[in-house]
Amino acid sequence: MPRLCNKIVLAGDQPDLIGMIDLLRQNGLQVQHSPDGARALELCLSLAPELMVLDTEVSLLPATRLVQILLSNPRTERMAFFYVGREGEEVDGFRRHKDGFLPRPFNPEQLLSAILGHFNRLEKTAQVGRQEKDIRGHLDQIAVTDLVQVLGVNRKDGVLSLHGAGGRGTIFLREGFVVNARLGRVDGDKAFFRLLAWTDGEFWFSPGGIDVEARITVPIDHLIIEGLRQMDEMAAQSASLPDLDACLELKIPRERLPRGLRPTTQEILVLTEYYSQVREILDHCPRPDFEVLQILKMLLDKGVLGVRRDSDQAESGRLPLLTSEEVILIKDHLGERDVLLAEASAKLVLLADEVEDVRRFVRSLQGIGEFDPAHDFLLGEEGLGLGDIGRLLINETFALRLFVLPATRESAPLWTPFLRRLFGVLCLSDGAGMAPAREFFQDRAQAPVVTAAFDEPKKGAFFLKKGDRKSFRELLAFFASQFRRPLPAREDL
């Protein structure tokens, strides 16, 4: 049972909170109640309680502001807060390692159990600080953050050992400072941040002098804050970060990687040559896990790395419109060999003699996720105009601009400027009116000129069915094949 000195302030005027007062007192807790935030602030500054049970909709002084004031006051800065609010409600300033949240409607016994568990952990933590001999316990009773903080406050020397599902880890302390940590092959702050996330397992602290290299020089409070920040951000972005069991492979020849990459990025790319699994890369890179995962995500998004799958990667729904190799070749011929990670684009010219041909082409792109249609075209402009109808976003660094050119003789003066950065020319019909433009680009362009068919297959034309990714892949691969010619050797390699 908790000691009588454990003090609680309940802030709120709802019957479910008021009904907790007698139950908490029956369990040996000193309870003060305030119906509003202003009075609760006065009580806390006067009594310095260990815990506040707070209605998120408390009146007069908002809950968020009340907590900010109390945490900024030296007398109440160590308080914990148990919030009671709506299901799914997010609380500004919520400290996952210290605070609690219970959605309404709640079971009084559930709230009582959480409060008693909080005070039991406080007592266990205090005992750790008072002990001068080996200490043992379970992490479900004392959080790693609390253990490290109390050992720091009491300026302890020794080794804090942890044993759980993740293996065996150690945290080394000298005069209350964390100087190193180890978990498997990982050490330093990287290992400490991983151990900070452990919530299950056993611990024991062995006091005494330590002989270990100091790999951590950051004060404990700053170390914990940074570790918790990374944990929270990883949790928030978990859906977009690479899976730890995913196997990666380099999609760009190493000698073709651009210069000037950040040292950490270069180090990670080197590791991918030796370790394919994401968790192996994390273990062998000394940088914090969150930073490494962010860089891996960036490299995947830009097509520098790819996920290696055992399943059939040729499945039509997963076919890339252009492979990383093809994008590299295109950029090379555009004169961008040394800036492969920079954004670039090329033109796919669409020759048309009536606007309906353009609309049929756009309809065939429906269902192709990479298609980013131009807003003005979707608004339904009348007549056959000149300009972009949208883009094919091949990856984060390369796009194909879909540019319409009228095939009429009157538009001939407009054709020449579009010979630069040309990926290919697609005739949207095979009518006689297309002949002048077709002949111009066949004679002048260093790019293929082909015809598309939409309603039914036609000999010598690319049949583009609505949403048929495979047919678009074949069309773009045909255009890309022109770039597969020997490249001049780089003198600086």
C-alpha cells in the first residue's frame, strides 16, 4: 500500500472524477479536489503533490496551460499528470514516459490501479537511490528513464544491466553520468536510445567503479529527452519508414553515385554493399536508428536503393514505368551525370490535330498512379492548345512532361524549340493531317517518333488501354532504348 504522504490533486467537476475521491482515500492517498483549473493551480503550488488527475476540459484555466505553469515552477516541476478525456483525444505536452491518459467512460478500478502503480514505481525508484548494494527488479515496476534519472541524481558509479526479449544490455554510469551503453554489437548513445524503449524485462544495478571508454558525454536529462524525441518521431512515421526485415539493394552503380553526398549517406551506401537487411544496416551504422531510417527512406524514394523481393517483381501492378537504370541513362544524355539526385525532367511530345485525341490519351492514363494531370487541362479548356497536360512522376528525381503540340502546318514555327531535352514523340492519331509534324520530328529529332492507338490495336502503333500499366511501360521502355548506347568514360573515375 502506498505511504500516506502520497498526495494527489483531482481537477474537474465531472461526477466520475468526484466519485474517485473516497476510493483513493480508502487506499491511503491524500486527496484534494478542485472543480476548476485556477483553484487546482493554487492547491498544487501550496501542497506540491506528486500527481494530478486532470480533466482535459477543466474550466477557468485550460488543462494545457495549467500543466505548463506547474512544470515551469521548481516546486512542482516533477509532478506527473493522469489525464481523463475523450477517446482518441491528443494532449499537448503529453510525456509518454511519465504521464497517463484514460478515455471516458472509464472504470474506477482501472484508474485506481494506474495511480497505485505510479506510486509503487516511485517508491521502487526511491529505494534504488537509497541502496548501496546490488539492486534487482522488473522494468514493469520501474521505467528505464526513471532508473537512469535516480542513479544520476544520487551520483552513482556502476553498471545497470538489462535483460529482456531484445537481449542483454548494459548502461555504464560514472559519478551519476551515463558514459556508455552496449546492446549486442551496438554501443554509445545509439545503444542507450534502444534500451530506453524497453518496457519489459529484468534489471539489476551493480555499484562500483567502472573501466570503460566514455562514448557518451551528454548530460542525462538531454540524453533522455533526445532519446524520447526519436522514439516518438519513429512511432509517428513508422508507416513510411523502411521495414526492418526488408532487404535492400543498390540500384545505381557505385562509381556513378554523385559526389558531395553527406558523410552519413556515403557510409550507409557503403554498408548496403555488405549488408542487405535494414536491421543489419542499423546495427552496423553508428548513427542513431531514426537518422539512418530517414536516410534509407530518402534513398529508396529517389531510386538509389530498391527493395529486393523474393516474390515475382515483374507483376504488372508493380512494374516501374522506367527502371532506375533507364533514368540514369536518360539523365546522362541530358548532361546531368554528376547530379543524379537532383530533380530533372524531359519532354514527351504529343502530336495531335484535334483536342479529342488528347483527351483519349489522358483517359488512357487513368489508374496510372504516377500521372499528375495539369489543373487547367482538367478544367476542360476548349480547342487544341499548346502546353503541358501533366507529368509522369517516374520517381522523386525525374519526371516526364507531357507536352501537346498541334500538328497543323500553321503551328510549324513552334516545333523547333521542343527539340531540346526530348524523350520521344507520340502521334495521337495516324490521320493525314499528322504528316507534316511527323516528318519534321523524324528528320530533326534525335528521338523516336511513334503512333498510339486507343480504341483498338493497329499495326505499327502502341495500343494504350485505359489504366494498362504494362502497355505504358512498353511504350516508355521503347523510347528509353535510344539511350542505351556506350557512354564516354569519366576521366575522374
